[in-house]
Amino acid sequence: MQYQHTQRAPMHYLLWAIAIIQAVAAAMLLDELIIAIILLVSAAIIALFAACFMHLTIQDVGDRLTVRYGPLPLFHKTILYADVTEAKAGRSSLIDGWGIHYVPSRGWTYNLWGFDCVDLKLGQKSLRIGTDDVSNLLEHLNQQIHTP
């Protein structure tokens, strides 16, 4: 069974707006060169993140699952099915947030938007993948990890 799903989120629009506002402010503050440079550099960093976090694609690639942010694919994770010992539906909380981060009691989270997720156990480690397609992803994962 092949699996591929792309989730899109509106957060990047806010990031683009902030980057544009900062770039315009930098152009208006050229007399204050240091401030203009700081604004331009931070606008470029925010624009980079906006380009990286427009969507999240989860895809079956043979013996592994890939989790890729895009369209600029700087951030990704690969999970071998052989390493997955358990997969179950879960929900993240506001404190878990969105993006890529580590919470000591919960492990790594890869999430773009929303609170629905699939919780994976990889031996002693935990990994949470946010998705708006929990049931299909969970069905795919359970087929992969229970197939000899």
C-alpha cells in the first residue's frame, strides 16, 4: 500500500506579511543603516521559514516514511518502519505548538497546523506527526509495522 498526503496551512501567509512589513520598514529607514540591516536580515529569515512551512507531506518510500516540509525542503524526517513499535491516534495541545520541536516528556513533534496527530513509539523514543489525515496514515502505518 502506498501512502502520500500533503497538508497545507495558512500560517505562512502571516509570516510573508511580517517579512514584507519588515522589508518595507527597512526601506523607509535607510538613514538608520544598522536598523535597516537588522530588519532586512530578520525579514529574510522569516521569508525563509514561510517558504519552508507552507505544507507538510507525509509519504511512503518503500521501507520508510518521510515527513517533509515544503516547498523549500530544508526540514524533513525519515522513519524506518522496522523501528516503529506502536502507532496510535493522538492529539497535541497548544503547548506542543506547531513546527518541529522537542518536549522532554513527549519526544519530537513534527506538526504544521491543527492538533490531530499520530503518536509513534520507536523503542524508548516517541515521535508525534501532525496530520489532517489521521485515519488513513494510521491504517497505513499499522499495515507496514505488522507486515513481516
